[in-house]
Amino acid sequence: MGPLLLTWGPRIIGYVREYPWRVFAAILVLVLLMDLMFRKRSRGSGDDFGGLDFGGDGDGDCGGD
């Protein structure tokens, strides 16, 4: 682990210094995806998408006639 960290460490630090917002955005997306995947659904039947209700009655119809 030591030699690997010594080889890649400066490159990673350089990338973080050059593109801090990209790194922040990548970490944020990773945390949000992990939260979505591992969230314990304490209520409901699990049919909804993380507590968001997209409406509809499940017939596949997008409204209209």
C-alpha cells in the first residue's frame, strides 16, 4: 500500500487542486447514490422511488384520454 500511495498520491492531490469542484461533485453524486441504494424504507410498500411519488395509478398511461 505504501508504494502505491507514494506513486498516486501526488497525482491525486494535483487533480484535487486543479479541479476542486469536479471532485466535490463526484463525491456528492457518490454519496447521494449510496444513500438512495442503502436507505432503509421505513414506510410505504417500496413502490415509490425514495419517497418521491411520481403519481399515476400504475396503468402505464401518461394521462390523456
